[in-house]
Amino acid sequence: MITKEDMELRGSLFANRNKENEKAPDFYGSIWIEGVKYRLAGWNSWGKNSGKEYVQLKAEVDQKQEV
């Protein structure tokens, strides 16, 4: 059985292949930090000055703290 301790500082991101609109995230997933599960969302983006591609992330506490 996987415990919260096993998941500490580990997470996953998945490609969102079913984007319903342009503002929907390109990636979604979760990560555990200090025993708290966070939901992650990511959007492909490009630096205004550098022109380099990167992923912009948003994290929020997951109300379902299940492993």
C-alpha cells in the first residue's frame, strides 16, 4: 500500500488531450509537499523577451487528500 510518506515530494503531470476551451490547462496532475496534496495545472507558454518555451504552473490544495 502506498502511503503519503512514499509520495512526499513526488507528483505527476499528464497531457490534457481533451481541452474543452482555449483557457483549459495543457497539463494536469498532482504533487505531495509536506503531507499535503496539491493539484497542478500547466499551460504551454513562451517568454516575451527570450522566445523560449516553458510551462507555467498553478498549484492549489486538493480538497480530496487521498493517495
